[in-house]
Amino acid sequence: MEPDYFDTHFKAYPLGTIWPASFAIITAYQTTGEQWSDTRNDTANKELEQKLLHLGCSLIPITGYSHKTQYGEPGFAIQISLQDALKIGADYKQDAIYYVEHGTLQVHSCVKPESATVDTFTNRLTPNNNPK
């Protein structure tokens, strides 16, 4: 697993969001080690949003960001099974997705049978009512 995955924190909005018992956090931004244009990242994330809406998912906008560098990637928290989340992550060229189950934040590889516990979700969550 990429060490940066263990540094990730999340900014979520709106304030007061009630989190499901289990949910995935998925983005469609550039894959680790690649550099995409802002246009390509935005287009990929909009396509992901449309796919998730088409699947009937309720979306909670959330941005994963590095606590060290402040680099962030907007994505979505969705109530979906881990298996479905991994497939969607792989479809959108992601190395990994995050999954929260009963408050525990885990990172799961979309390309290898690999996962690890990161922290509790609340320890990594920064409420934010000012998106982007």
C-alpha cells in the first residue's frame, strides 16, 4: 500500500452529516503516480458522480486530502458494498478506495487482494461547510 494512503484525512460537507454504519469513499481523480490535467480529473469525477446517481446511490461529497501537503481530491461517500465499491474504483482506474465499517477507516486496493486499517473515521474527518 502507498504510504500516502495512511496520511489521508477527509473534509466533508454539509456539516451535521449522519454517516451510515458502512460506506465507501471513492474518487475518480488521477491514479497514484500519474499526473492528469484539471479538466481530465474534473471530467472523470463528474462521470463517476453520474454513474453513482444512475445506480441510485445517495452521495455525500467528501474530499480526501494529505494532512502534510494539503493536496486533495474530491469524491463521494456512498452506502454500497465493499465488493461493488472495489469494482467501481477499478473501473475508474483507482489504485485503492476507502471503506468505513462501524467507524473504522480502511484502505482497500482495487488491483490486489490487499487492505489495511488506517484509523477511526472520526479521527480523520474535518467538518467543512465550504466545498473545494
